[in-house]
Amino acid sequence: MMELNGVINLYKEKGYTSHDAIAVLRGILKVKKIGHTGTLDPEATGVLPVCVGKATKVAQLIMGSDKEYIAQLAFGSETDTQDASGQVLQTFTYQHDPQQVEAVVQSFAGDYDQIPPMYSALKVGGMKLYELAREGMEVERASRTVQIKEIALLKQSAEGASIRVRCSKGTYIRTLCEDIGRRLGYGAHMVNLERIQTGPYRIEDSYRIDEIRQLQQQGKSFQFLQDLNALFVDLAVKQVIPEEDILLRNGNYLTYPAAEVGAQLGQIFSMQTSDGTLAGLYRVTELLGDQTRLRAYKMFV
């Protein structure tokens, strides 16, 4: 059986946890090394990149990518989970002011200090917050600075609104919806969430589990399994000469004239063997006069 390596742009449907989706795909693909790149709540839908085989080595890189969502929020009440699945904690009377809603939504653009929700997988004292929350406990959580890179109000009514958000990793959209309601002064909670992009992976190019199952049965895994080169299209590419192949495959450092590869500390290169095979990622770690030294960052061979 052919070894599978690459990234699946999975469209996670409602009712699946991210863990459930991985378990189903493991059975369909008959692989051991497989993992997702960022949890989506069971009732949330959308893009969930899944790494298979050697691609699991880049899961953290995908997790660190910007993400984009469309969320619907309801005005006038807060819940213990910050979404429609929870118990209502309090309700508010209010008068809908469209201009105020527009201004408040736009006020969240930029850096924003967010307190992670109790119903999340973050750990405190070795226990996940949602485990503590289910026992009726609430613990103090430190705020974290996240970045709302773009936010747009798509539509609104007296009952609620729809927003589009592009944000940094670690942003909780449920919490953003609640914070919008608090800044308005009359509460809000999230009622629907769809992730439409993670890094280079877009919703219009995603595959549902049933589609993946059918294509796999037809021997067409190449249709849904993207090779790693697709992930690194924005990186500079360096192809070694045949004499350097052994150094690259062994993950040894490589040194080049600065005029050839540049001289920017921290820059990451997509490194290819002399025949054009992606071997790994190298990062500029040292500047030695007119020479630039690259060291292995992630290896795939």
C-alpha cells in the first residue's frame, strides 16, 4: 500500500469533535500518523487541516497560521459556554442602535486582551478548563493578547449580527462575541461558527469526510491529499547541488554567500534536493561576514 504523506483540507461538519474526525479518517486511510491542526467545537463547522504521515511534522506551523471565521451572535443574553449550547446566565433589555453596533464591532480591530473561556481545552493545574467548568468550578485565567487583523459586520438586526473575522492563533471567537455584547452593554453569545480559512487552506477547496471516503475507495487520494510544497508556496526555495544532497538529507548546516540567499536572520527556506524533492525547512541562524548559515528546522526525509 502506498505511503500517504500530505495535508487534507477537511471540512468538519456539525456533530463531530475534531478528535472524532481524526478517528474516522484514520480508519478510512488506514494510517497511524495523523493529526489535526486546531480544534473546532462539535457544533462549529469549516476548515480543519489534517496532517498525514510526514506532514505531522508541520502541524505546529499550520496551527500558528492566521484563521478566518464567519460567526453569528445573538444580542441580549449571556450563557455559561458563551454560545448557544450553554445555560443562559442573564438577559438584558436593550434598544438596538445599528450605528453603535457597527462602531463597537470595528473597535475590536487590532490587539485585544482576551480572557480564555472556562469551556476550553486550556489546562490549569493539570486539568482542562472545561473539566473544571463541568464540575461547576471557575478559576482565574490570565488574559492573553490576540490580534484581530480584520473584522467586518456582514449584517445585523435587533436580534443579532453576523461578523467576519481574520485573527491570530489562540483567538476564541465565542469570547469575542461575548465581549462585543459587553461593550454594547447588553450582552451577546455566539449561535453559529464557520471557519473559512486556516493559513493557505480555504473552505472552497475543502473536502467532507464522505467525499474523502469515496475518493479513497476509488484510489484517488491525490485529489484530497496536498503535498507539503503547497504549504510552503510563500517561502523562498533553495535547491542544493548534487554534492550537497547528503548534507541536506542528514540535516547538516549549509553555508551560502549572502548575495545568493540573502542575509535575514530567522528567514525560513524550503529546501529541495538536487532532483527537486522537498527535504525540509531550513532557517537562517548565523551571519558570517558575507556568508549566511542555514540550519535544519523541520526535516521530511
